[in-house]
Amino acid sequence: MILDSSVAVEVALGTETGRRAIPQLADELYVPELFFAEIHSVLNKLKTRKLIDSQAAHAARKALNTLGLCPLPVHHLEDELWKLSQGMSAYDAHYVVLAKASKMPLATCDRRLTNANVSGVKFLVV
């Protein structure tokens, strides 16, 4: 299963959505290589907006380490990334392209992303 950062942040912060997502997730979770930079950016933004404190951000980063995430490269899928990023963010395109190429479902909290209607991609909305 490909894990979108939206789900990962919810799980890492221990939110109700995150707790609800855990039993739905596969034992093996894969992410694009940019995942970790995106997660740090999201946690930093939440901290800057004072929605979480430094301690919560640190705990969230530690919680992610317990998920056993397996990062996968997508640079060899550059043409498909470019095509998809014309209709969605480049970040979202990384997850979608990885799901499509690996034939694994994409777990996300982003309902907008599921409306992308990309053939060959199955979404798990949590």
C-alpha cells in the first residue's frame, strides 16, 4: 500500500482520523522518496501556526519511525509525473504515479485527490 502524507500526519499525531486509519493500513507501507521532506514541511507548518508544539512535532516524527515505511524512487517515472502534475500538485503526482506503477492502493485523507480519476489507481479514503 502507498501511504499518502495526509494519512501519515494523522496517524503520527494520533488524531481520531489517524486512529481510525491504522486498522485499514496494510502491513507493508511504501512512500515516494519526497515523503519525508513533505512530512517535515507539514509538521513545521503546523508548529508555526501554533496548532502543535515542538514536543508534539518531535513525537510525530518518532511515531512515523515505528511504521516501517519503505521509500521508493519515482525519478524513472518522470514523464508520467509531469503529465499528472498538470492536473494536481507535483507532490500528489508522486503518490499517484507510485500507486499506479506498483499496482498498489493509495491510502489518503484527501478526497480531492481521489477525484483525479486516474485509471489504474485504487484509493483507500480514510
